[in-house]
Amino acid sequence: MEKDGLVKRTVHAEVPPIVDYPLKEIASQLIPIYEELSDYAAKHKKC
């Protein structure tokens, strides 16, 4: 996802190492689409 420009990888020099992957703006724009797909899947799930 970092390679595709969706997240920004930040490594913090700590022990143990901490790595953050915040969403970039372009990825944030995908959230409403993901939510719609999730709602659709939940409504059409076969029990």
C-alpha cells in the first residue's frame, strides 16, 4: 500500500521499533466506498 501511495510509512527509532501507517488523502477518499461495500455485504450475507 505504501508503494501504491495509499499510506505513509513512518519508523520511530525506539525499542521495540514502532511503525505507523497513516492513510494518505487519496486513501481516505476510499473509506466511503469501503463502507458501502461493507453494508452491501452485510445485507446480502447468507446465514
